[in-house]
Amino acid sequence: MPQTITTGYKALVDAAKARIEELSPADAIKLLGRDDVVLVDIRDPREQDRDGKVPGTFSCTRGMLEFWIDPASPYYKPTFGEDKKFVFFCAGGLRSALAAKTAQDMGLKPVAHVIGGFGAWKKAGGPTEGGQPSKPKT
């Protein structure tokens, strides 16, 4: 018998967005380089290599988030112990909404996420570095 999914990803993302702060890409761009803010890129390293990065951000894959936030974890990262605002982003704004809610539920504060993620950041003119050139379509 197949699995029956009772709560889909859209419902989870919508529930997360209802409980977290959402920042427009333009507002997030203004936070880059501030001493009291950590921009957290939760994309996979392969996405970052392919699409580029936001300079000066802290990289934490979505799969390690809970382990890096918790000081009791052997994988704890001191960056998450700093008294700063943590602004999460992913490629399109779905994973980062879930990540921000999870971080908030764990007690990290203040947190926010970037609406539209890295794609929206680039469209808004935010600085980026690296990435692979697009291959021409054949």
C-alpha cells in the first residue's frame, strides 16, 4: 500500500512563513556586511559551485542545520552562538523558510529568511561571486 502524505511541503512552508520574519531581497541586500547580521546560505555546495555565492555569507547545508545550531551537538558551530540576527536563504525561498522556523523553534533569535532566495537576490542586483557560466542550449 502506498504512503499517504497528510501534510505536503506547501502547507509546511506556509505554516513556517506565518511564524517567521520574511525579508525582501532588497532589504536583505542592505544587511550584507553588517556586524550584527549573519547571512546563512543553506544551499548544497554543488548549488553554490554551479550558481555562485553571496560574498561574506556563512554556509550551512540544510541537512546539518539542527546539528550546527545546538551547542550540545558534536557538530556545533560557534557562529550560531553569536548574538546576531540570522538571515537564511536558499535557491528559491522554500527551504530557507523551513530552516528559519526550525532555528527559531530551537531558540535561535532573531531569525528571518529571504523571500525568493538566491535567485531573487541576484534579480534584485545583490552582489554574487563564482558560479559556472551557463551552457548554451543545443
